[in-house]
Amino acid sequence: MPSALSKNRVFRFAPSPNGLLHLGHALSAILNHDLAAACGGRFLLRMEDIDPARSRPEFEAAIYRDLAWLGLDWEKPVRRQSEHVAFYGEALERLKAMGVLYPGFLSRGEVKARVLAHEAAGGVWPRDPDGAALYPTEERALDRDQALAWIAAGRQHAWRLDIDKARALAPTVLDWKEAGEGPEGQTGIVAAKPERWGDVILSRPDAPASYHLAVALDDAAQGVTDVVRGQDLFHATAVHRLLQSLLGLPVPAYRHHGLVSGLDGRKLSKSNQDTGIAAYREKGVSPAGIRALLAGYGFVFH
């Protein structure tokens, strides 16, 4: 029988309504649902629809339909990020007051050109754990009045985290408890190294909060105690731990699971139009059949 403590555990599945759910999403959703049920805890659903250019109501409706078909039930109402913009803005202002944010004005094209030129000359440009080039750091020292003048004039910019200043304000030892496994087999107490990500974006004109900021704030606001998600987000946890430290947020336990791969070995992706849950349903595959497919990949459900 679940203990009183276990009944206070809160799990969540947080998809973005910018495409159809595939087997990888089904894996995360089922794991969170089943783990919550096993301990008598709570299972929440959150819509990460902070990017209005990509989020679509028809995809949100499809997510509800697919999860219900899989036999999953979640607490209502569903938290939707688009309804909490002011909440994220307040956190941004707190970080600005700490002096750890600065406006970055370079476009992606400008950064790419600079990286290509540097590498063509034989240099090595630092990259984050996902392989993306780190943002140049000279704007950290940009004159404040000049920056504000450019912003007032309508110049496009994104608010970036000065990773060095932010790391200096956080505890010397920054880590998290990993109940699952990282891409290289990391488990147990894992040292967080947010500096590997450079000066990440926390807000931009088309999205008032980045994934990093929104996920840290939302998990805290919803009382999430257990974050269960794919290994592709394992290294991003370091940034989340830094933001939790800066903003005084509670730290959940983390459990990263393996990824479902396609026939070509790459992880499944909405952008690649990988087979969605709805397509399996239309082919006559049952919810039990979906679990069997995932079990065939080596995933075990409890």
C-alpha cells in the first residue's frame, strides 16, 4: 500500500502542441502515468504552448484524444503556458535585478557567419551538449544605456543568461538526484555543469519564456516532485538546476529514460513526420499493442 509520503508525489507529462504525438511521447506519458499510479501519486498534463507561432489548437485536441485512447487519465484543469506569461515575466524581472541577464542582439545568421569564419580560419568554436555553437559573449559588457536605446528603437533582441555571473551566485556544488540514466550511463548524484550551455536564451520576442525558464517555473508552480523524461533532456537539467537555485525553487527528483529510435537509428521527431499514435490507432493497433511495441524496444512498465 502506498505510504502517505508517496501519495504526495507528483508526476507530469508536458508536450508541446506543435505536432502529433509519436511513440516516444507515448513512452514518457505512460511512464509518468504508471509511476504515479503505482505510488498513489498524482499525474498532471501540461501544455507547453508558449510559442504561439508553432502551437495549434488542433494539435492540442489531438494530444488529449491520443492520451485518452491510451487509457491515461490526468487531473483537470490542464496548465497551459500561454495563460501564464505574466508569471514568467515576473521571474525574468527578478533575474534582471540580480544582474545575470543581458540583451543579445546578434541574429542566428550573424552568429552562424561568425562561427563559420572562425572555423574556416582553423579555430574551434565551443559548442553545447547538443552540438550547437555557443553564443558570443562580448555583449555581456555592452553599455546599459546603449542597449536600452536599441531596445527602445525596436531592435530585435533576446534576454540571455550570463552564465558566469549566474554560476557565481549559485552554490559551489550544484547537482541533482538521477533515478534513471543519462546518455553515458550517468546515475545517482550527478554534477550539474550549466556552463556547458553558454549564455542560454531565457526570453525572446516570439516566446516570452524559453523552455529552460518555463519548465523550471512550471514544475515548481505545480508542485512536481518527479520529472520523468527522455535522455535528450538529461544535460539540460544542469540549466534547470541553476535557475532553481537562483530563483529559490524546489528541486524535483529526475529520471531520464532511453529514447525510441526510428529504423534509421535517430530519435523520433514531430518535425520528421514520424509515425504518430493516431496512425497506429487507425491501423488497428490497440493501446495494449502500443505498450507491446515499446516493450519490444526494451522499455519496462511498472
